[in-house]
Amino acid sequence: MRTNLLSKIPVFSDLPEDEQIHLQGMLQVKTLQPGEILFREGEVGEYFYVLTDGELEILLGAGTHEELVLNTLGPGEYLGEMSLIIPGGERTATARARQKATLLAMSRDEFNALLEQYPMLFQSMVRVLSERLDSTNDATFRDLTEKNRQLQKAYDELKAAQEQLVEKERMERELEVAANIQLSILPDVLPAPPRFDFGASIDPARQVGGDFYDVFRLGDNTVAVLIGDVADKGVPSAIFMARAHALIAAEAESYDNPGDVLRKANAHITRLEKATQFVTVLYGVLNVDNGEFVYARAGHEPPLMLLPDGSAKRLPYDTGMALGLWEDIVLDEQTITLQPGSTLVLYTDGMTDCRNPSGEPFGLGRIQHSLNTCPGTSAQEVCNHLLQTLKNFQQGSKQDDDVTLVAVHAKL
């Protein structure tokens, strides 16, 4: 005996049982696979459907980014009646199988004949339609509420991102100003006495850094040579660098002995500086008449000497303490003479510490080997060659430290 499916469907439950069985036998059976479309929004409706098994989704904007699920129908619910009630009526939504579904299909003519014979079906349809509208309104409200929440969240995130972007742009402008100020501290033109030439290069690891150098005339026959490296990087080290440079340059006008200049500068730094920053420095005075170079080294890398025969050696050195750590410091104070054809090379530890992709540091040995090819060249050419050799060695690896070079070449 065939199961009376229509008796379980509210809209047909008021029909006599024999009419339910008769009507069920007349209806077409339609099966949908998951995801299959029953009808689409905008199509002219010709059938009224009763879902007997499975689930259907009622959608707006199906298949688009704005797809909205208005309702989900289960067994015992029907759909498509509005497009049959209204002549030439179009589907107001899309129906899609959420899972495998079985439906009974009633044509427009069958639907009209049934309503004419049993007017009470209108009341049942109105009741179910009202419940469906309430359910749709609730679902729409929930969806709109969720979309509003998502929009608010997106707005808040966009606002935060915009604030971060504004702050980033502000910091970049400030860093650019700081970098320009730092560059303005460095000399634009180096002295050019008849018997010597000078060269310098600086390559910061960040937009602003802690390395610095200077070459400036002290008197008719003396030139001051300065190189320094502040511990740490970034804006704080750049500020500390500017202070240290200014103090050393100022004291150089008052004291002839490089050691006295650094001791006096250290006294100012330790008195003024409340942080734990320090700076390594090599400061010397070159007599351009006889080539004598008197220098004091405060914890800085010992200088190298490139001889006319192409050999490069590290100059003898003693203990030297950085500026800014202790009030009483020990300096490495030396005096050398630059022979014609020789080049004095000063550098910061970024030159030796920068690494290649394998993590291998450039090291002192590669500096000396690179200098072996530079005898007879100008001081600036020596600096350029060393920096380019380092860049080739790094092969694009991240630069962890500032690199600064200063060279003094005694002409033949």
C-alpha cells in the first residue's frame, strides 16, 4: 500500500484522505542531487512543489559573492505557490538542493483546479506563508546583523590600519629628516693638501646609523682624521653619534694631543649620558709636511697600513677603552709616519662582521687580501674597492651593521 505523504504536509492535511491519496498519485515525482538547482530567481513559475524528503535552500543572488540563504526547507514544506497565484509570476528566489531531495510537482493547471475545488487550502497556504515570512524576516535580520558586525569589524580594522599607516609615514618622514641631519654632519669635501689625498665611504645598515667619520683641517700643516662607531643602531645611536662627533670636533680646537681630545670628550659624555651607550673612536692628527700621524684609539679597530709593495699589515696596538663607559679611561696612543706610496686604512667593525649567505663573516684577512690589489691607487679608490668587495661577498645578505671606511694616501 502506498504511503500517504500528503497527510503529513500541513497545507494538505485538511483534505479528505481519499483526495490526498488521489492527488498524490497525480503528482509528478522529481529528484534532485546535492547542489542541483530546482528553479532560478527571475524564471517564470509553472510548478508548485512539495518537498517529501531531503532539504532545499532558498537563495538570493545564488552563485555570486552576495549569495544570501533566506531559508532552508525540509520534508513537509512546499514552495513555488506565489508564482502560480500571480499570472505570469516570476520566481522571487532560487531553490537549490542542499542534500539529495525528492519533490512532488504540481502544474499550474492542477494547482488552480485544486484551489477551485478546495478553497480552504488558501487559508492553510496563508498560514504557512505567514510563518515562512516570519522565518525569512528573522533570518534576514540575523544575516544583516552579522553583516553589520562584520562591516563594523572591517571598519575598525581599516581605521586601525590607516592609523598605523599614518604613524608609519610620520616615522619615515622623521627618519628621513634624521638621515639628512646625519649626512649633514659628514664632510662634503675632504681636504686636499699637496702630498696627501683622503677618501671615505659609509654604508648604514638602516636609514640612520651610529657610524661617523670626519676629516678636517686644524692648522696650515695639520689635518684631523676621525672615525667612530656607536654601539647599537637606529635613531638613539644616531643622536648619540651626533653628540660624540660634536664633542670631539669641539675639543680638537682646544687640544693638540689626540689623547687629550678623547679624554675630554669622554668626560663630557659620561657626565651628560644617562644611558648605557658607548662609542669606539680613532682620532688622529696628520702632519701633512712630514707624514707623521699621531692618534689615540678608544676601543676602535686598529688601523691597517697598505705599503707601496702591496702588502697590508695591521699596525701595533695596545689596550684602548671605548668612550662613555667610565670616567677614567685608558687609550691606545700611537705615532706612525706615512711613507710616500703608503695608505692608512681606518674601518668600523661592520667591515669585518658582515656575512655572506652561509653566515661566514668577511673578516680581517679578506680586507688585507683586497688591499693587496690597491697599491698606488688614491685613498677614495681604496675605500670604493673595499666596499664593493664586501658587497660582492655578501651576495645580497642582510647587512647587520654599519660599514665605514676612511683612508689616507701619501702620494709618491
